Amino acid sequence: MAELLKVVDITKRFPGVLALDKVNFSLKEGEIHALVGANGAGKSTLIKTLAGVHMPDGGWIELGGEKQLFRTPNDAKEKGIAVIYQEFTLFSDLDVAKNIYFGEEPISDRTRLIDWKTVYKNAEELLNKFDLDLNVHAKIRDLSVAQQQMVEIAKALSYNAKILIMDEPTATLTIQEVEQLFDIIEDLRKKGVSIIYISHRLDEVTRISDRLTVLRNGTVVETAVTNEVSKEEIIKLMVGEDIDNQIKENKVIDSEPVLKVENLSNQYIHDVSFTLKKGEVLGIAGLVGAGRTECMRAIFGADSITDGRIEVFGEECRIKGPKDAISHRIGLLPESRKEQGLFMNLNIRRNIAMVNLKKFISFFLINTKKERQEAEKQIDNLKIKTPTAEFPVLNLSGGNQQKVVLGKWLCANSDILILDEPTRGVDVGAKEEIFQAIYALAKQDKSVIFISSELEEVLRVSNRVITMYKGRITGEFEQKNLTLNEMMKYITGGQ
Amino acid sequence: MKGPENKRKIKLLKQREFIAFAALIIIFMAFSLASENFFTLFNVMNIFRQASINAIIAVGMTFVIISGGIDLSVGAIVSLSGVMAAMVMGNWGMNSVVGVLCGLIVGIVIGFINGFVITKGGVPPIIATVASMTIAKGLALVLTGGRSVTNLPDSFSVIGRGNIGALPIPVFIIIITYVFGYVLLKKTRFGATVFGIGGNEEAARLAGTSVEWVKIRVYMFCGAMSAISGLIMASRLNSGQPLAGDGLDLNAIAAVVIGGASVNGGVGGVVGSLIGALLMSVLTNGFDLIGMGRYYQMIFTGIVLILAVTLQKKTR
């Protein structure tokens, strides 16, 4: 097979990070090439470079032996490279055909208007050619996730994409849908489309790909024929050897349980049971879509549960909404601080006080002085870097914003703190400060549930770790007995 | 400790309110130069009196807009509450206290319905309040048969035309409603929650606040303020007129926005809204005094609105 695409010594720098360091990669005609690596390994940056979203700082891309320079996504598109991102880019109120040809609608020569007849005819032909079972008149919002993905694929094929890049295409699919998708991918390959397949799920990768490339910290560690490597070897390559030795052992906490979850189930999670002990940091590891966030939202009452029970401080309780959870001294630092955690229009003082305003009320009025004192206490306690408590949170750094959210729950006297991806989108220094804050909280006998996509972080801060895969708990470990290798195995569906 | 104290004083007129305040002063001075009748005690009181109806609605509208909503029914509430009070007094011979109470209840009930439809029914505020505006307007016309309701007791006319010392009663009511509104917005849990909801509704929900109930109360408060304006209006006209409040909705929204509130919610304040309402009133009054026709005035008021909001965006 001839080499279709070649990436030579691609380097990409972001402020403070070397995201890609002289990456070499090739794709043969009709090949399915998997790209694997832990979070932050550089997979996304690499595909964004291929798609013309990022301009590389060094190196080049060759297509069929010709050097290419992609300045915009359109350049890549014209050369036949299509990317299907995890977040679809469809218009939910338009139908399938209109989505496929959006912005590329054929214009009738006679009337200079859109020739809708041709749009639907072409869409029909395209779908038939690639055996995609879709109704061209169906509205996107009425389709399942898998069907929407087919529309994305059809859209890519509509401009004759030769290379299809799929980013975690199975993350939100059911098992049957995954099978369907694999059939489609096989079929595409037979019809001459080459595919770069990015996934965390090693069982899928080993099943479908011809070759695979492992990225770690922005460099290629290995490119191999899939059949010739074992899953264990892949995991080893993804994780690296050295990190485990750098991580200190955390002590085993043996105190009374403060939170006991039994057989919790809803549409996203199945039969989740675990306990959290006083003064403990419990890490939850899992891929995006493994049900970590959903599990925590269920405990916090933000999503409803269909089955299971929750015990807080030895007492069974029914949590029907965030209000109940808060009164049971549970606090949630949500996944996206800007969308769910903070009031960007308000200052630090009010953000910290918001959950527990009644603490500062005398005669129906808020005692601003008491409120400010409390805020200042939390600013000291959590080492929030700000000139005053009156400073708008909008102007704080990501790490300090997260600390404000933490402060909010401490002000509300929460003893159980659920931290959902607290380190996402904050820089290295701020991460360290968040870790220190978590350690300090545990010392003050608060119990912390720590969720992160970065396995290394989970292993560093936790006393105990739970792994999740597709909405279920797949393992529970004392931190000192756990290695990154093992953790990677359990969150990618191994047993 | 001197720093924070000073800062707090400056904060009284925050940047976003400052533009409106500066505009108010400049326009005020311009009219003072243009007409010798402008800057007199009598005329200044007159400006306040004219501003009262819009200003008092604007207090309520401030809450609605900060919470991320909009209320287009306030004009219809002004009409219906005025008509209701007038009928209770003029047609059924009840005294002014009963009349005033009935007017207020009308406003609060329509506000409740607005809030209920918006939160429980999931109807966008603009649609819900356009609907209730139409209904209230229709009701006012049906009840009166399209005619004004007269024969009001003398004690009622005090509201719109009486004085306490040198202070016209409507101006007195402005002061009361604004002090009340200021404290409610800045110093109570309710007010804090209104800012929270407007800034980030999901975060407010996850903070355990009852978002829906707070919103309902916001619209009830706005309805009550509109009803107060309706009573002042009816008192000044000495009659209940079914179309008295037409167009007041957009004036109130304009006042609040000129005062620095964001229609996206989460930002705003009653002090700014008062400045906005005064600014609009100064324009009308000043243009009248220099003899500019009402039709031209509308054009200029529109231009001022655009300028004020553009300037705020630029300086933010």
C-alpha cells in the first residue's frame, strides 16, 4: 500500500507547553490507523494540525508525496481531509440532506436559487453509495447519536474526503451502535477511504485498526502493526515506566464512612456502590463518558436516580435536589466552573457566600461585614491570590477561580466535597495549589471525591481509587497498591 | 483600612452608571443654558413628577432584567390597575384605601401569572409577558367598554397631585420605592439570588436556591411597582383609562438599560435605573421647553438610547 499522508517532524508549541515534539506519522491508502495516548499526550493537537486548525511551528505534512501547508480548516478540507470531532457540528433543526450540503448547496443555473431537488437527490445517492441507512428528510434532533454521527460521516464524504479522522467516535454510543459503526468503517475502507481512529478504548482499537501509533507527552513512542502488540504492551507504552516511581504512597485511611452509596442507578450509571471515609480523598478514574460526572450529579441531586440508596453520616437520606444535598453537607464543584460553578458577574465575596447567605442575615438584611470576613477567611485558608474580597471572579486565574468554588462550599460547612475535574484548564502551578488545598481539606477531616481524566493526578492525590467504565465501577484499590498501568487497564474496559 | 472605604464611596456610582450620570448632567446643563425656565425649583420638581411613573416601573423592571428576564406587560398593568382602582371607587363607591389595594392586587396577580407561566410553563419571558400584556389590555377595555372611568373621590387625587411640604407625593413615592428597591436588591438574600440567577442560572440551581420561586417573586414585585405607577397615573388623570399605560413598557426597559443594566442579566442596579428614568424625563421636559415637537423628541430619545448603550459597551 502506498503512503497517502505523511507527517514529518511536526512540532507545535503553546504558551508554556510543547504539545507536539517532532512527531512523525504516516497513513497508508485504505488503512485504519489508530492513535492512542493518555490525556494530554497530544492526540488532539495532532489532528487539529492535520485539519488546518493549528499551524505547526516546525515540520510539514505531505499528501501523496506533495508538501502541504494548511492555513485554515478549509485548506485541509479541499485536500480531502475531514475530521469528525466528538462534538458534532450539525444544525439540529435542519434535516439530513440540508446538513450534508450546508454552505455547498447547488445553485440552479436558470433561477440562481438553491436547487433543493438536486440537494435531496445527491444526498440520497451519497447515502446509498456508502450504505448509510438514513432518511434524508429526517430532522437531526429526531436522530440518535449514532445516526447523527452517520450524518457527519456523510458530510465528510460529500466533499470526497480521502482521509477521515474520527475523534473518540464510540464515546457516546451503545454496544450495538459501536458494531454498526465498525461495519460502516470497514465499508468505507473498502471504498478507498483511509481512516485515523482516535480512541481510549483499547479493545476497540485492537479490533479495528491495522496499525497504531502511541503518543506520550507530545512525542511518538511507537508505531506498530496492531496484531503484533498486546494490550498490556500498549498500556505500558501509553503510560511510560518512570511515573509510577515518582508518585509517593498515600496512607490508607481507616475511619468511619461519611458517605455510603449503594446500587445507584439511572439512565447513565448502573449499580454504583462505594463508600467514602472521613478525611479521605477518594479518586475516581474513568474516561470521558464513563459516568463519573453523572454519578456525582446523581448523588448531589442534580439528576434523578431510578434505583439505589444513599447514606450520609450513617443516616439514609433521600436527595431530591441540590438543596437536600447541601443540607446534608455535600458540596459539588462542577465539571465546568464557568458554566455551572461561578457567578462571573459577581465578586469573590458574594460567590463564596452565595450558598449559605442565611449565615450572614440579620433582620432580613445581609451583613456585608460578616460576609466579607468569611470571604477573607476562605481567601486566607485556600490561599486565593486576589487584592481584595471585592475583586470580580471574572478577573481571577483558573486555579484561583476553582478555589473560590471550593471556598463557597467551605463557607456552606460542607464536609463531603465532590470535585469534578477541578484541574481542567488550569496551569501547572495552579494545579499544584489545588492539590495542596485538597490535602489541607483532608487534614481538616473533610472528605473529598476527586475526579480527573488525568490518571497521574488521580493516583497522586487519592488515598483510594475507584475505576469506572461505561457507567459501572470496574475496580477499587488502595492507592499504594495501584499503578498507572493497572488503572489504565481498568478504565479502558479490561478486567 | 482607608483604601476599601474610599473604594466603597466610588462604588456608589459605578462605571456603568457613570456614563448615564454624566449624560444626565451634560444634558441638564445644556437645557439650563437653552431655556431660562428649565433650571428652576418648580421645573425640577416637575421633571421628577413626570419621571415618577416611568421611574417606579423601572425599579421593578431592574429586578426583572437583572434576573435575565424581560417584562412587556408593565404598561398594560399600569392601565388595568388604574382602571380597577377607578371602578372600585368610582362605580362601586368604595373608599380610596380599598381602591388602592385593589389596584395593587391586580399588579401582583398579573406578575404572579407572568412568573408562573415563565418558570412552570417554560415559556420565554418575552412571549409570556406579551401574552399577559394583551390579556390585561383586553380586560381593561372590556371592563370599561373603552371609556374612561371617572367620579373618583378627592382623597384619591392626592396621590398624583398632592405635596408633602415642597415635595410632590409622586416624588416622595419615588424615594420610598427606590430606597426599598435598593435595599432589597443589595442587602437581602432575595436580591443576591436575583443577581446569581441572572449571572448563571445553572450555578444558582446547583447552589441550592429555588430559582423558580425567586423568579416568580421578581415578576410579582415588578407587577406591584407597575400597579403603583398605575395608581399615580389614574390619580393624575383623575380617571381610570384603559389605554393609559400604552408604551410604558419600552420606556421602562430603556431607563433600566440606559442605567447600565445588561439585557443578558446579572448586571444592573436601581441607582442607574433612576438616572435612566430621569434622563428620559429631562429630555422630554427640556425639548418641550425649547419648543421641539413631540414627534422630533421621539427620534432624539431613540438616538440617545443608542448612544448611551454603545458608550457603556465601549467603556466596559
